[in-house]
Amino acid sequence: MNTVTLNETVQVSADASQVELSVVVGNRQYGTILVVIDGNVVTQGSIITDYVLGSASDLNGKQVIVRSVVNDVNTATNMTTMKYTFDDGTNTKNFKATGEVEEDFAMIGYVATFTISAS
Amino acid sequence: MKKLVLLIAFCGIFIMDTKAQTTLKMEPVTTPIYTLWGTDPSTIDRPSTPSALTTSLLSNLTQGGLPNNYAMSVAPYWLQPRYDLSFEKDYGKVWNNIRETFSASVATNHTTDSNALSQGGLGFKFQLLQGKANTKLMDSLSAYQTKVLQESMKAAPDQAKITSYQTAAKNFAQQLAERRLGSIVQISGAISADFAQNQFTNGKFNAFGIWPTYTFRTPYLDFTAIGRVIGYNMNDKIETATDIGGQLGLTYERLNISAEYVYRLQSNLSTTDETTNRYSVMIEYKLTDNAYLQYAFGKNFVSPFTPQTNLITLFGFNLGIGTSQQLSGVGS
């Protein structure tokens, strides 16, 4: 199984009362997403919409790990895409990744590690 | 000839330009153009979403004329990533269906009758209704994807278990992709021209058509109905043939079996046969993602263009060429 890795630092406003995460499996493909903080799965689903991770002060220095697997269910393309969006109420930051499955209908993994920096 | 060279050059540039987003697939191309020529073992095209960029094998390229029996199709919407387009977003809206399933195609053919013509054609198709995803399959796929993730997160993952979950997930993914259930409405169209003596300047409009196909799909069966009018150039005068027909198809894993019947009114075309019909049975087995074994047998229309041949018989093996995968992660 192909795996795409992403390591990013996310700058958020230090006074943000809540930081939200959204994750979309694009290209009309189908996947399952797990969001892990401090080794615990905090939410999961085929799409994550505006999930509140916590306040900026709580998250500062922590890693948010988003693990996903996606199967190719679009006969038009073997490309899969992921979009991760962090919103601190003031700014929105997007991170994107793409990967192609090894063969039709196969699975691909994504491991995205985001280090939160509040400043 | 210059126009042909320009066309091929354009296709080459197009492929290079889009290489970062998609991979050229080598596999049999289904195009409405074949319906005009009657060269397909099936005259009723079962609804399918084409790959972003597909071509048949290039083994028959010829010098100084149209490539021999070549086809290529492109679904332009999928040439770039659609990051916000989740599996269920705006699902079923007609405009989305059209833009996501639209494909254009080009094809060439050399007739084997005494006329020995080179033919070139342009075609398109899109779906107004795509059917609905099987929600039971989505739940099953989610369950196995979750198992893969949970096993992968363990301190000592069991690779055998992961492989077994991946295999199960792939089977569900294939059914989810290929078997949208319910009503599917596809619009197809094509136009073709003859090129006598392989000369572009001898090009002459040959036929055109545009037609709807309605399919009702269950998990294993397809019931398809078609009504079609094709216009033929008969000595610089457009004459029409009208087709009405249906097809019953069975799909089970990698096996497809279909039987079809089409009744044709062609009083404008032929002085001897005002009506004719066509019936055939086709069996297709998908050996791998790019290799297909096909067998077809039946009776074709009695055609005023090729009256000496109306037997449909085909035993074919289509083999594609493997592709390499692309991976990238970008922060912005």
C-alpha cells in the first residue's frame, strides 16, 4: 500500500478560544479518517467537519496526527486527494496532499502530522 | 495531413501538460463512434464513467495516413485534483453528473470491405443521472478501512491481518465504484468521416448520431433500453436509420455477460431490406486491471454499406500497459 506522509507546523493565534479541524477526502474517493491527539483517537469518520480540537493554549506544542486510508472508488481516476483545514477563528490554513493507488480500487494511506504553534 | 499532424502534436502536448495530475490509461476505449461504424461487438453501450485519459494500444500506427484502429478518450474534469469534492458532496445534481461524466473521444478505423476506406470520428458522452451509491457497501468499506487503521496503530501490527482487510476493502470498493444502482441516463453522440486513399483532402462526412440510453441497474443485473436515429451521407443526401432495442446484462465479480436485440428501420437507406435487426451475446472477463478476454457472437444488421457481412464473431484479448503511481504532499 502506498503511503503519503505530511509533516507541517500550524501557526495559530495564541488567544484563539478554539481551533477547528476539517478533513476532506476529495476526488469523489472514499476514505476513513482518524484524528489522534496524545495517542488518543478524538474523532473519526469519512469526513471531518469543523471538529473543535481545543483552545490554542491547550494545543500549543502538541501534535495532531490525522491518519487516513482511502480506496479508489472513482472509475475516472486513480488519484486520491486529502485536504486538511485548520481554523482558529481568525485565520484559515489549508494543507493538501495527493497520491495515486497502486491499482484500480486499491487502498492508499495518508499520515499527516501537524505540530500546533500558538503565537 | 498537416491537420492530422497538428492533432497528434496537440494530443502529445495535452498529455505532457496533464501528466502531473493523471496517468494515461492503456485499455480498451468505449466510444460512441464505434456505434456509427458498427465495429463494436455490442451496439448498446452500457453506462460507464471513462478514465481521465484513456487510449487503446498504439501498435497499429501507420506511416503517411490515419493511425490504424486507434482510439483515445479524455474526461477533462478529472485532469486536475478536486480537493473539495468528497464522495457524497452535491451528489446526484444533474449539472455535476454532466461535468463529472463528460468525455470526448477520437477514433480511426480502416474498413475491410472492397472500399478499403480510412475513417476518422469524434464522439462524446455524458450522464444526466448516475444512479445511487450502495450505502451497504459504503458501510462495509468503512468497517474494513477502520480495521486497517486500528491494526496499523498497534505497537506490533499484524501484517497478515492488514493485508486481509485491504483485500476485503478493495472488493467492496470495486462494487461501490462499478455498481451504482437505480436509474442511469446517458447521452451519446458521434460524427464520422471517410478518407478515400488515406488523403485528408478526400475527407467526406459519413454519418452522425445522438442518442439517449436508459439503464436500470440492480446489484447484479442491468436492464438497458435505447432509441437512436443515425444520419448517413447517401450521395450527399442525409438519410436516416432508426434503432429501437434493449440489452440484458449480468455482472458477477470479473465476469460480464450480456445479450442484446436492436430493431432497425432503414427504408431510406436500403431498397432491399426496409427493416433489419441485430442480436448478439457477449462475454467479457477482466483478467487484470488492464487485460480483458472477450467473446461475442451474433447477427449484425443487413447493411446497404457492407451487405456481404452480417456475422458478428469476436474472440479477443486486450492487454494494457502498466503505469507508475504518483505521490505528493504539499502544505500551503
